Amino acid sequence: IETNNIVAVTGGSTLAAVAEMMNADSKELNPLFVPARGGLGEEVRNQANTICAKMAEMAKGNYRLLHLPDELSEDAYLTMME
């Protein structure tokens, strides 16, 4: 990771394990972790939002959350956009 990189993170048990194994670089890199997909419906520890937060904690960076389900029907999408 280089200074001020934005890292998109998906969910799943593999990336959850990667997040647990990360450690902070001694440099001030200030990475930003963002979920590449929504969540809801699976184990919370394997959701992209949770993994982003853990990676940011371990890398001494920042994160943003995506408060949307992984899949939306067209009707649900249109309702949210109103």
C-alpha cells in the first residue's frame, strides 16, 4: 500500500483472514478502505463493511461503510433513489 491509496474490499472468509493478519507499516500511509459490495444476509464477520473496518484498524488507516444490501431488486433501487 502506498500513501493515500484507496483499497476496495469485498467480503468473504479469505479476506476476513487477511484482515486479521495485517499489520501497520511504520510509515504514515493513510490508506482508505472501502467496501466493493454491500452486505446483509451473511455472517457479519465476513461482510465487506466489517472487513474494511478491521483492515483500517490493523493498517492504522480510515474506512467508509456502504449501507446497502448486496443485491437489490429494481423496485427497491428506484424506491431508494426517490
